[in-house]
Amino acid sequence: MTVEIPNIKSIAIIGAGPGGLASLYEFLHTNKDGTSTIRDPKSHTAPSPGNYPKAADPAFDKIVVFEQKDHPGGIWAPATLEADLPVPPQEILDAENYNDPRYVRPRTEVPEGVKGATVDKPFVTKGEPNTKSGNFKVRKQAEVPETEVNKSEGEQLIDELQWKRTGIFPFLFTNIPQRFTRFSYLPDEEEFHNKQRKIYPFLTHQELSQKFTDFVEQENLLEYIRLNSAVENVAKDKDTGKWIITVRHPQQNGDNLWYQEEFDAVVVSNGHYTVPYFPHINGLAEYNANFPNQLIHAKSFRDLEDFKDKDVLVVGGSISTANLLQYIVPVAKSVTNSKRGKHLVFAYINDALVSKGIDPRPEISYIDPKSGEFYFTDGTLGKYDKVLFTTGYHYHFPFFNPQDNYLSLVNPGNLSRVGGLYLHTIDQKDPTLGTVGIIVSHLNFHTIEASAAALAGVWSGASSLPNVDPEQKKWEDDLVNTRGNSLFFHFYDNHGAKEIIDDLEQYFAKGRYNPLIRDGEFVDEIDKGSDYLEKLFYGLKDKTIAIEETNDWKNETGKGEITKTEKSTKQDSEIPLLQKGVAGISVAEVPTTVPA
């Protein structure tokens, strides 16, 4: 027995980051007969990977990608110096639920009157001057009580609580070798295999951002993407069986254009690096009120001057912890690191976090909000000028009503897992709901590609899903028993990623090759890359390598250039509802149907 899938002709994709772009590309290359034009690269006649022809007889008539930013690329969209809030607003901190994504990124109230509004004839909510949102308010999940934020404050906060700005800082470089920061069908450029590059085998963030810009332009993907379009609600119409997507398009004068659109299937690819996680610590809320501008999440890190000659506490023990410590130690007066346990992914990090210039401490027990002293579980204490949280992010899907029970989180936090998925990709409750980007791996681009390819195969009718009960549920239960009920449920290292990619391959469209068919023989490069990361860490921390040698961002032009602001100078009347925002591409309305 297999799961019956309705005839799918229209697909909504939430998010134009790596997951959304991979999904769009896959759907555009799938034919009605369930065949893929992304054939085995070893037998493909193109001069280089890529250049695959779009489907001659496309399986899907309408594909729309909704992106809340003004550029595609997700976390790798061209970066700006503008950052999200360093911590959640004081009102949310005071509610003592700042470790709960339902408070930090609450649902948005959909206004009455939006029903029947279309992309061509949207419903308009008027905003007040100098406010960043329209006439709507912050809404918590059904089981979460309202905080004591009054409506006007809530209106002003709503845009900030989208957490949509990038976490990229000016001199960032990647931590995965270049070969695996690309989809398998894109070129593996020889220039990035030059061992004379100071950051070999990695890329600057500008270089990776440019790869996405080039990919979008060369494949004409932007015509399917609606920028500055926040999906605020996703619901299934029980009568029609269609998904109803409610979209908000903010204007610079504070107005918002709202509309609804229906689709046969939905891909959730809103990323895992958007909503920052702050651990709950006794005294933190009052400390922030008494000592403002001292707490900051890694997502909002931009300027080393903020840490110069300061006593700094860095909370966390992850790759981002080491990534920021290598820059902070040389400029700070003192650096303390508080973490809860060993790092399990990059082995060098455990030694790095206790190396010269870093005072290691265990977890924080509590903060004295009056004196500003931090007490640790070993009985020691310290007082700091700046406290940086490198504590990760939440999975979060605020556009779903919690009562509908789609993509429910198990143990919400930075180590939560997403429940009810088959192969981390297909919702067991409704096979017309898919996710791309839930898997966490050294080979993220390849696992993303595999999830997208599986959805294309299933939704085009090329492959069939096994019954939910017992097959799909058994797969999930077995994995929970093996890996536990946490983020590690979704984790596959560079040697284990083949397992999940092979499992997904059975659902690919016909002829679609396995993403590791060529790149799989090079997965050891990830292990070697860890050695390079270690050398770069000590070189930067001990000042034998200058930042400018790894990313001369002050002199960078063009490639993913960091700019002072992401705000346009156009008047509202000049901004169409659907607009393109990639450098070098003109602003224009976007068609909502896939051209034949």
C-alpha cells in the first residue's frame, strides 16, 4: 500500500535561500511524465556541470517562491551592516519566555478583510508615520498568553521581530570546503582549489553570495520569486484541499499590502538560522534593563570596535563560538568562555576554547542584576562589559496555526527537532507539505538538493510514498530510538550524509542522479578542512594572520558587497508589489506561472 497524492500543479515555496532555490530549480527540471532533465553528470553532454535544460513538458504549471528579504540567497544574500536586534525587546525578556520561539518570533495577526484579496488587488492596511508595520498586532501561539505589550508598541516591534536580516559579519569566511558549498549541478571552480589562497579551501562570504547571485541570474530564477513578501499564514482549505497562503508586502510608509493565493502543495524552506536562541538564565532580563547594550547575540555581531579593550564573556561552545573568539581575543582586554559541554562536530573546538587568551568557565548559574556579576556553576563569578551569545537558532514556523499541528517542534530550543516528518522532508500528516533544509549536515547543500529532488519525484507522480502507518512512523520512531529526541535526530556528518541521500534517492524523478555521484568520493575534504580551520583559528587569535589576509572586506567591490543600509531611497509609489532585487536585474513585476 502507498500514500495517495492528489494531482499537483501549483507549488508555493516559502523562502528563497538555498533550500528554496534548490526546490525551484528541481521543479523547473521535472516533466509531466515524472522524468528529470538533471541527468547523470558523467554522461551529460554539457561542457560543465549545470546547463541542464528546463523541462520541455513541465510537471508543474505554477511555482511561486515567497521571500521576505529584498534579495534571494537566504543567509547568504548580499550582506549589510544593518543587524537585527542584539536581544529581544525588554518586554519579551521581562515575560521570561525569551528562550521560546513563540515569543521571540510571534505569529502575526492577519487583518479582517484580506479574504478575497489577490496579488493584483491587495488589501491595504494603513500604518502610522514612522512605524514599520501596518495596522495589525503581535499574536502569540494559541496556548501562549499575551504579554503586557500595548498595541502601539507591538505595532512598532512587529518588523523587528521578523528577524529577517542576515547574520553575516563583514570579514566572515565559510567553514566548509568550497566543493561542498555548492549544489552538485553547479561548477566546481578551479580557482577555489588554489592552495595559495590564505583561506583555502574556504570562501569569503562575498564569494559565496556571488555564487547565488550568478545562479539566480543564469537560470532566470528571479521571475518566479516575489521579494519583500512575508508569508504570515498557511492553512489548508478542507473543502477544496488547497493550501491558502496569506502574504504581507510591507511598504516604506508603514502600509502593508495583503493578499491570499491558493496552491496544491507547499515547500517550507525558511531556514534554520533566522530566529536567535537565548538560553533562559535567572537574572538576565533585569540585568539587561539595568545594564543596557551589553548583551548581544552572534547574529547581530558586526563591529570588533564594540569589543576593543573590553572584558568580554562569550556564551556557547559551537563553531560560531570559535569563529568569533578568533577575532575578539586579539582586541579585548579579557575573554571568558562559558559552555555546557563538549563540541561533537568539529573536534578541534574543544581544545581551541581552552587555549591561550581564553578563560574557560562552565554554565552560568545566575546573574546578579544589581551588581552585574555572573555566577557560574563551579562557584566562580565575573563581571563583563560585553556578553556575546553564540548559542544558535530555533527551528520555527510561525505561519502555521499551532492547532493545525504541522511541523510541531519537540523540545523547542536550539537543540529541538521537527516532529512528524518522513526522511526529514515529507509531512506524514499531509504529503502535499514538504520541507527542504531541515537536515543538518556538513553536506548541507547536497542534502538540500536530495530533499528537493525527492519532493519533485513524489509530487510529479514518478514515485510513491509508503503508508504512514506503519512504514513512515516506524522510520521516525527507529531514528528517535537511535539518536534521541533532539537536533541530533536531523544530523548527518560528512560520512553519514550518504545514508539519508540514498534513502531520499528512491523518490527522485526518473533519471535524476544522486547528488553524491561525483562529489561523494571527496567527502574526506571535510575532515581536512577542519585542520585548515584550526590553523586559521590560531593564526587569527594569536595575530600571526591578519583579518585582511582572510577577507579584505574593506576593499571588496561587487561580490556580495556589504553596504551601509538595505533600505531603498525609492518612494512607495515606485515600489511594485512584486519586485526583483538582485544587482544588475531591473525592477519588474514577476509572472506567477511557469512559462511552457
